[in-house]
Amino acid sequence: VNEILFGLGLERRSGPALRLEQRAAGGVGCVVWDAALVLAKFLETGACPLARRHVLELGAGTGAVGIMAATLGANVTVTDLEELQELLMVNIENNKHLVTGSVRAKVLKWGEDVTEFQPPPDYILMADCIYYEESLEPLLKTLKDLTGPDTCVLCCYEQRTMGKNPVIERKYFELLQRDFELEKIPLDRHDEEYRSEDIHIVSIHRKRAVSPQNPGGFGFLGRDLKAPLIPPPAMGRDTFH
Ligand SMILES: C[S@@+](CC[C@H](N)C(=O)[O-])C[C@H]1O[C@@H](n2cnc3c(N)ncnc32)[C@H](O)[C@@H]1O
């Protein structure tokens, strides 16, 4: 059942392509989704400094995004359900000669205890993780449990118009905005080739508590950018809709 379906070569700006195995069967995580390609190639643009940064990928599937981050110098933990661990380890092994940071695979089921993943990482990466309703609350809990004030969550998703997808997407972003500030990364900041009008990357930070010293809370214009993980000029300033 778990025979190799086909390998995928994900080209890189410098050096050999990533070699990613996919599976014929085993659920949605067994293939590389377009959102993963877009996010992996966005990381290569250099918009986010990754060298020596602590990175956690949620719902990593094949590990394409996290492994790309590790080739850019990040120390990465790619996470997914138990059934994806073997595929993650195969892909880590296949690409270990390209990794300049580090990369390991771990089980992380959304909503469950995340103590072992503390302290909060510099980045959390998510590609195509918003797709079924029952996962929304657990996924949001995991994001809240894992993020610190300086954690940057990069969430890449394909906007789908079929079935319940638009409702799920809307609900996810509504719930998310209770605790987080969102900024859409403009399309012209994505990789020139690996971009698409219907695939979005959203940069997400925790809202800061409102205090006398910070009367605006974590509103975009009032944000303390003393250590931005994505330099503002490279980001664009679209508000998220
Ligand atoms: C559509 S796939 C995307 C895989 C990969 N990020 C990509 O874009 O190629 C969604 C991923 O989320 C994972 N996932 C779904 N529910 C999950 C849960 N409750 N906890 C952890 N991972 C989950 C799946 O196993 C799958 O790998």
C-alpha cells in the first residue's frame, strides 16, 4: 500500500533540487500540495532570515517546506501525525546532504500537549492545513500554545471554492483573529515562478496585551518591530481580508 508513487524534484535557487518521495496511498499528507511548493519557494526568496532560527512545521506531510527551511540554515522540526513519520524520515534522509541547519521529524497532533516543542519557535510553517472543520479548534489551540510574542507563523493555503471550503476558511480566520494579527504577503513578494492568484501566504503574530505602555495593543501600526523576523520593506503592508 505504501509503495512509492512518484518522486518529485523541487528545484532550488542554488544547488541540487530537493528529492521528495510521495505515496500512492495513506491520506492527504502523502503528496506535496501546491501550497507547500509556494511556501517552500517563498522561503528561498530570503524575505525571512532563517539561518540558525528555530522552525516548527505543522501538518508537514512530505516535509517539503521544513526541509527547504533546513537547507537555508534553519533548525527545523517537521511534525505530523504518526502515519506520516516514515515518509518524513525518508525525505529527511534523501535530502540530508543539502541541509545546512538541522531537521528532525516528530509526532504532533493538533490540540494535544506541546510541552516538548517549547520554547516557542522563531517560525511556525503551515502549508495547506485549513481543510476540515473538526481540526479548526485543535489547530488554533496548538498555535496559541506554541507561539510566543516574537513567533512568526507563515500560513500558506489554497483558496478553494468547492463545497464547505469557503465556510471553513472564513471560520478559521475569524477564530484566528481573536488572538492573532494577520498580514497577507503580497503576490509580488512570492517566488516569481511558484506563485498563483489563488494561493495565499499570511504572516501571523500574536496580539500583544493592551497596557498603558502599549495602548494600541498589537495593532499593526502600533507594533513594536524591534526585532522583525520579516523585514517590513520586504513584506508589503496589505491588511488581511
Ligand atoms: C493537505 S495536507 C498538507 C501536507 C503538506 N503541508 C503539503 O502542503 O504538502 C494536510 C496535512 O495536515 C496533517 N493533519 C491533519 N490533521 C492533523 C492533526 N489533527 N494533527 C496533525 N496533523 C494533521 C495531515 O496528516 C496532512 O499531512
